Amino acid sequence: MMGTTYPEDWLPADEGRSFFQDAAPYIQASDIRFGNFEGTFFSGPPQRDGKAPGPNRYLFRTPEHFVQRLVEARFNVMSLANNHSKDFGQAGLISTKETLTAAGIQYSSKEGEVAAFQVRQVKVALIAADYKPGPRNVVVPEPIFTEIAELKKNYDVVIVSAHVGAEGRGAENTPDYEEIFLGENRGNSVSFARQAVDAGADAIIMHGPHVPRGIEIYRNRVIAYSLGNFATARGISVSRTAALAPLLRLQLGPRGEFLRGQVFSFKQVRGSGTIFDADKGALEVIRRMSWQNFAATAPTFKDNGGF
């Protein structure tokens, strides 16, 4: 979430140019360069079908030209399945999709898009889901599992992005039960991820708790339970664990099998963007929570973040 103009101008002074400067070489080293876009590329007013007024109403409206920051970092696919993608209703979502398309960046949302890649001879599909009512809902996941199984018939590798999990104190922990936050059922991350792998998914990338969570290797497939936030302007906390910004690099085999991975640690500093973290804070949280929550299936992390 690179900045918002609602309810007031909360845009970074450098228009977000600092957000990806340190990370860009790491992002660009991969074939599929994925992020979750938390908000909208939109310039219109609040919409009747947007997020309803209330004490927890946060609307993110990022100017359309900020998409250039994603282009400069060379992202090539975004998830639009999260609790802010329709902050400004259908008009905001359409504007976001049009902006990404014009910039040459693929996307997947709850509305059913499949981001498709061919990496050398390997066909890859990426789909996005969240916990909100409607299609691709992790709370009612059976249709997602069916979709994964169908995709696996035509693609060698299927990647699933999922916006799932509670926020707040202790959110680094990944419980094996449905998480309730602000009265919303935000899904059972463990059950969903493992069943998605059973259905044919090859990598599960989760986000939602705004802090890093653990990683496990389940049936030789990788599940990242939360990569937290990576680049945020005002309106989202960057204190303590919420400041940690992991960048995960995965290498998968031609049928989606996990080969190796590496966690690179960055951190968000208000006013300075996202910078490399020599203290490896994100890695240490992911390593600790992996062992704490998934002792039998956690990878062994090297000091450089490799696993």
C-alpha cells in the first residue's frame, strides 16, 4: 500500500520511489515476481458499493501513476483478493485492474482471473483468494479446491495466493482453527493450505495478518503462512514486528515440487521506505514461528535465510 489520498493526502514525499530501491535487485532475479496489492489504483470519490462506514473503516486510494513503482521494481503479477480491493466498490476495482493491465502487470482477484506464465517449458498458473464473502472464499474452500484440481490438469505448477488470518497482538502465531477478527471469520490457514496442496497446489503464499508467520514444507510443497507487509505508507503500522518485511524467493521443480528457498530480510521505516535489514529480523521471526508452529514440517534455515 504505497500511499493513499483518502481521507487525506498520505502520500510519501518521494512518491514511493524509496520503497523498492533496496529490494528491486532481489525481486528482479525471479521469473514470477508476485505481490499483494492492498488497496486501489483510483482517483474517484467514495462509492455506494464501497466499504461501509464504521469504526474500522480504512479506505486506501492510491493514485494511478503510482503503478510505475511496481513497474520499476519489475513486479509482473499482483493479488487483488483482499479486504481493501473493493474499498471504492466495483469502480475502484475496475480502475485497479485497468491500471495494472496498462502497465503490463497480470493480476488475479476473487472474480476468477488466472494469471498465466510460461517459464521456459513450464506452464504456471496463479490464483488469488481471500476470506470475504463471494467466490474464492477460504472460509468455504471446496470450490477453490475444485478449481485447483482443474488447473493442475492444464498447468505444471499452480500457485495460490490467500489473504487469510487474524491481525493484532500475537498474530505471528498460526493456529490450526478458524481465526475471528473484528467479528469476521478469517479462515483456518493451516486446514486451507494443506487441503489446497492435497488438491494439487504447489505453493501457497499467504498474507493478511500484517506480520510474518512461519513456513512449512508439506508433501514437498511450500506453504508461507504470512509474509506480512512489505511497502506501506501512513495508515498501516510499521512498529515492532509489523515493520518486518520479508522477501521470499522460491525455486520449484517442473512439476511444482519444492527445491529450495531463501528469506531476505527488509524492514519498513516511516519516511525512509523499505530498506535492507542487516539484523535479519524477518528471517528470525519466520524461523522461530516455523519451528514453534510446524516442528515436524518446518524447513531448516541457514543464517543467510536459505532453506
